[in-house]
Amino acid sequence: MLPIHVHWAHAVNSQASLASALAQDQAIEADILLNSDNIPVMAHPPAIDSDLTLRAFLAQVEPGVGVVKLDFKSDAAFQQALPLLRDLSLPLKSRLWINADILLGSNAEEPKFSAPHFVAEAIRLRVGKLSLGWTTSKHSTEYTPAMVREMLHLLSEYDSSIAATFPIKASLVRGSWEALKALYANPAFGMTLWLNEALSEGDLVWLYETLETSSLQGRTYYDLHGWNALNTEDEILKAAVMKYGKNQWARVASLLARKSAKQCKARWYEWLDPSIKKTEWSREEEEKLLHLAKLMPSQWRTIAPIVGRTAAQCMEHYEKLLDQAQSKGADGDEVAVEDPRRLRPGEIDPNPENKPARPDPIDMDEDEKEMLSEARARLANTKGKKAKRKAREKQLQEAKRLASLQKRRELKAAGITADKSKQMGNLRKKRKFIDYVKEIPFEKKAPAGFYDTSAERTSAVALDPKQTALYLNQLDGVHRDAEEKRARRDDAKRQKKLLSSALPQQIAAINKLNDPSSFIKRKALDLPAPLVTNDELGLLAKQGATDAAQAQLLALEHSAQTSTALVAVYDPLATPGGPSATPARAAYTPQMSVRETIMQEAANLAAMTRAPTPLLGGDNVELQQGTGYGGITPSRTPGPPSSVLRTPNSSLRTPMRDMLGINPEGGEGVDESKRAEKARLRAKAAALQGGFASLPAAEHEYEINLPDVAAADDDDDTTRVEDAGERDARMAREAAADADKARLRRSSVFQKQLPKPSMATSTVLNDDPAIQKALAALLVSDVGDVKKKRKRGQTATSSDAFTNDELTVARNLVALDAKLYGGAVLDVNEVWQTAQKHTKELAPGQLVDWDDISVDLRIQVLANEFAVLKDVEAKLAKKADKLEHKAGLLHGGYENVCAGYGTSLESTHQAWLHKSRELHAFSQIRLVEQLALPRRLESLGREVDLLQLREVELQKRYALLLEETEAATAET
């Protein structure tokens, strides 16, 4: 919350202002000076007297509970007030502030106090706080370090625990903060920021972030002006809004010396606007407020126009209702607690704009009087000097234009070219762009000669907007309003012609139309006398009720099923088994009292506010009934409209009264038995089938193939949304399962991870072409990537063409064949190692035994292997070069940035080391200076004493010599 305003009563220098301050404010500031009788009175220069003395002031403020700040204007007034201040009670002394400007400020007048004497006397009083400041003026620009050092040196002679605050002009704090922050070195010291005019929002934010969000929090008092308006300021604001309107807030604020445009606007829309309701809240408004606060929490700007109050009023009353609901005890009785919204002494009012204005003091300040006189003069000026000035400037501009035009015309008549561009000639450089004023861009000139232009005319007419509009009017036809306007114009012409040619006949016709006797009088409606009176209608109603009662008794006596089924009740007021023509009254849920309803709703909102987050789980908050706005479903049974659930009737005909179902076509669907209903439905179905049978034969036939839909699993919970982590885990499991299945579909060489040749050779191992083709495809699949090696038209490998079941069957057949016709099962690894050790490849497709070949063949085999390895090395080197080049392109910039950061880090580290050495050196110098300073001061003091003694001796000698000189002069 920004520090906007503190409830201080300023310049309490009269009996009236003191009474007002004691009733409204918790902190009082008063000025003290001596009157003509040397009595301390409450007054501010240039005033010299007052109806309130210091003694009477202290007697009236002693029972209070707020802060009392005494601002002494002279040293003489302080000396005269000392006896009164020494006799004060201890509670009042603890609330008392002693304030004075004891030191010289920048661009200000000399202080009227002896600073050491004032501080010493004020400390002996043992008051609550000392308020010691500097003299200021309108031209003060800063607080210098020398001023701060002088103040701290003045207080250094006393106990460091003395509480002191320093009045500082708030507009100068930001620019002088480097000097002023030394005042916070002592934990008992602080500042009081004061300002007579409004402070900018940027300075307010800076003050809050600097003084209230650090270790300095709570050590600064704010005497800043929010609105806290006087009655005079409100009246000036009203008059300014009447003159300038509600959009020119800067001009409105210029009439108020201490208010900004934003404050004026807030004051108008929060308090002074006549449309604002300031009456007590009604029950309907409170219910509406609580309901809207539940639907739209914290949206007070949206709720305010619905309720009919301002946003601040809605929020304040909502908090008040919550506090009332929370203050109730366990038994429902209200507990007397202090109002938390009441401002305590020194607290900040966050909304000063929506408070009533204070009464005007009898002795107003000079700046307030100047503001009032200036506003009176400006608001009384209705002649509009600015409008006159604008008209005069416009007239001068028009005169200059006419004079320039006349000059050009005269020069042109004399044959002098006034175009400056032509006078410059070729001196001006040729433009490199198109001058759209002097030439047509992309102009296509017409060729010389005769040619047909009919097509151009057609296109020109099509592009002409006037012709297009005329064409649209022709399409739309004649409008009714245009036709009516034309007819009215023709009538006017005709009337004008008749008045000029046949005036007597026209006057006679008009008089005939205006004759009162020509009007038809509307006669009263003449109705015949009623045939049945009200008494007769009452007798008929009673007779009908008697007949209905007798019929019920008869039904009870003859309760046989046959007679009950054959006898129908034709009572017009109550139809047995059917709906009644008179709607039944709905059951009504009784309501509680209005106050209990509002309190229950406020308690519900308070419980919801204190409830923990629903993410932690647990039970929901138990809520009471409230206002009934808990949801769409109403809390009580609403009364149905009278037209619902009544016997359907048709207009303008006699009711059928067919209770036995004799006429089913007239009362279809009403009071029918199940057998009659089934018969009616069968008749309808037969009629519908007959209608379909009478349709012509179909000309076309259509077939629809429905897809096979798997039966839904009853146990599957389709309404549950799968979590992202569960989905990723499921997809990972499915991918692993697919990879295992794909690995099982590969060859045994791939599954056992045996070494693979560098290329697939077409070695003939079997005479069967199908086996050779499948073996070649299997080798290609094992040697390289299937997708890269497979060509268009090539058959799929074993991993793609066969399923797991087919491969399992094939493996079983191979195992069975090997078991029946094969020999012993050999170890594959042992066989492979033996073959790799003793078998070498002399040429592609030619294998030889290493032990059986000569030395030359061995050299050839090794040379072939070396060539293959060298080729592989070259490919890998080429690939490595490409990767290195790509890495350089991708990460070269980052490497350069890292190198720059490394250099910067190294330089910063060196600078830090240098500064650390300097800090250590200066710290040692400081320690040495601190040790040597007392001795140096002592030595200088002794020298000063010697110089003073020497000066005394020389003065004495000078006096003796002067006497001798005078004596010698007298003798001569």
C-alpha cells in the first residue's frame, strides 16, 4: 500500500480548529509564538495573536490518545513555554513531539534558534520524540552532506538512545538520498516526510520501495497530502467541473494548489458526484452485494454499477459484513471487538478521496487564501480571453496569406517569376525520387493519330462513382421517403398557388376543417342491464358445492366396481382422475428473517475465504442456507403459473365432457384406458402401413456396409481422462513390445548379435531359386538398413512379410527337420571363432584356409583387409570433418561468446582484486588515522591554547606600547 495520507490536523491554532481536530483526527500539529503580551499562543506567522493559548491547548489535548506536535517558531516562545512543558503529566509527555527548524537549510533564511541550547533543553523535558529540522523555502533544492553531518554532530554529544525524527521535504528526498541515508545509521533516528502539494506517483513508488521494503521499514512518518480536502477545495472542484467538464482534469487541478489531476478525478467520482448514494444500505442492496461477490469475487468495478454504489463503497461494506459475521461468538451473540477499519494514530488512510471534507479553519494559510482568490478570479472570467487570442491569431494568419497572394500577383503582372525553384536553375541537384505534385507517376501517354475511344468511354463510365450511384438508385427504384418528400413539396406548391389565386375559397375550406361542430363526439358505451346479479351467482356457486358433496357421499355408499366404472363425474370444479381447472397452490418454504439471512451469507463467505486450497484434499467447507442464491436450483418451491397443468380447452365451443371415452377423436390422449390407447395406436399403425403400401415401387436400390464395431468393454471407464504421464508410460511399453516383436521377426544372426559382413555377397548356397532370393533379401536386411537397401519392386524381408505366428511355425519345422535328419548341434560361437581364425577372404566370394595358403597369398589377403580398413578410415574421417564443420557452424558463435565472457570475467576478477587491495589499504589507513586523530587533535588544541596565550600577551604588550605612544605624543 503506498503512503498517501496520514490523518494529521495541521495548523490547529484556534478553538474551532482544535474542536474539529479532536473530533476527527488522531494527530495534531500546532504552531507556537509569543503575542504582544509575551504569552505563548497558538498562531503561525504573519499572525501574532490567537484565541487559543498554549496553556488552554495543553489542557484540552491531555485526555486524548493521539500524537501532539508543537512547532515552535522562535527561541523566545520556546523559553516561555518551558515551565508549562515541565509541569505536564507523563502520559501527555510520551505523546508530545517538540519541533523546530534549528539549522540552516539550502537557499533558506537563518534559523531563529540556538541549536545547542534548544537540543539540551528539549532533551531535559523527556518528551516522546524530538523533531529537529532545517529551514526551507520555495527555492530549496537539496539536503547536502554537510547539513546532515552538522545535525549528527549536534546530537553526538548526547545519549544515542534518544528518539529523534528529522522533518524532510518529500520532494527533495530522492535527489538527496545519498546524504540523507546517514540519518538512519542510528536505530533511534528516523525521518518525517512532509509536503504541502501532491507528490508524483513515481516519487511515491520510489519512497515505498526504498523506505518500506527494506530494513528501514517502520522508521519513517509520512505527512503527505492525499485528498483530505477542506470544504473550500470541494467547492472549487465542483465549480471547476461545472465550467470545464469531466474530461479536462488537468485544468481543474490547476485551480487547486495541492492536488493533482488524478486526485481531482478520484475525488469527483468517489464522493462529489451527485449520482453517488451516501444513504444507509438497504436489505436488497446487501443481498445483491453478497450474491455478486460470490459470483464475481474481487470484481468491484463490475459489481458497483449493478448495486448502484461506488466500487469503494461496495468493498468497504462487504468487508464490514464479513467482520460482523466473524465477530459472532459460538452462541450467535456478537462479541464487542474493536473495528479493524478504524485508523489508529500514525496509520495511513488508503482511500482519502471518499471521506467527508473537513470544515474550513477560521485562520486559513496564506497559500490557501491565494488559491481561493485565484480560483474565484479564473472561474468568474467568462469572456474567453483564449478564444479572443485564437481568433486574433487566425486573423493575422489570414492577413499574411492575402498579402503574400497579392505580392505574387503583382510580380506576375510585372513579368517577374516568383518561383524560387526556377531561379535556382541547375544549382539544385536532380531529385532521385518522383515528385507527385509536378508529375504523374507511371504515366502512359496516348499515341498520336486517330483511334476508337468507345471502349475507354465505357470503362470510364463504369469507374465514375456518380454513374455507379445513379445505377444503384435505378436498381433500388423510388424510395418511399423520397416519394413522400416529393408529394409534400408538390402540396406546398399547390397550397401556395391556391393562396395567391383563390384566397377566399382557401380560407373558407380551412375554416370548415377547423370548425368545432365538425368533430364527432364519442358517446358513452350503453350496455344492457345484467340478467344475473352477484347474489344469484353466489347462490349458484353454493348449490354446485352442495351437489358435489352429495355426489361424493353417493360414491362412498355405492362403491361397487361396476357402478364406479359406468358412472362418470361431470363436476366442473374437480375432475376425478384428471387435472383440475383451478391450479393447486404450491408448497411454500418459510424464510428466516432478513438480518439472519445476510449474516449467514456473510459467514459463508468468510468460511470460504479461510478455507485451504482444494488441492490438499479433504472435506469441503460446510455452508449455511444464506440468501438462497446457491445455484440455479431455487431453495424454495416456486408457485407454478395458473396456465400450467390445467384441462386443455378449445375456444368458442362447448366443452365435450366425455368422461366415458365415447368421442375419442375429440379428446384424444385425455383420460383414456390402456386398452383404448393400444387400439388407437394399432389403428394409427395400420393407417401408416397402408400409406406406405400405396407408394410407387422403388426405382433405385442402395446398399450400406456398416463397419464392424467392436463391443464396448463394460469395465472400461471412457469418461476418465488419461494422464500425460500414464499415456507416455503406456506408449513406451507398447514401443518396447513392438521392438521385441520386430527383433523376433529378424534372423537368428541378428537375434544372437553375430558379426555381420561389410557387404552382402551373392554366394550360391542352394540350387533352389526361391531359397536363393529369400537368402539374398535376408542378407541385405542383416547387413544394412532395410529402408535404404530395398529398391522399388523388391520383396519384403522376413521382418515385414511374415507374422510372429508364421515365423514360430517355421522355426518349429526347422527344429523338427534338424532333429530328424541333422547331426549333433554345434556351438555357434565356437564354430564362428574357428572359421574367423582359419578362414580368410582372398577375393570377393573366394574363401581360403589361412594355414594352407602361401606367403604371397597371405600378403595379398592382408593387403585386401588393409585396403578395406583404409577405405573405412577415409569414410569415417570424411564424416568426422563434416561433423566438425557442422559443429563449428552451430556452436562457433557460442564459443566466441564464451571466450568473451571468459575475458570479461578475468578482467572483472583482476579489477575486484585491485579494489580489494585498495579497500584493505584504505581500511588500514582509516585505522591508523583513527588512532592518530586524538593525538593530533590534542596537539592542535595545545597549539591553539599557546596561540591564545601568545595573543593575550601580544595584546597586553600592544596596549602598553599604545599607552607609551600616547604619553610620548602628549609630552611633545
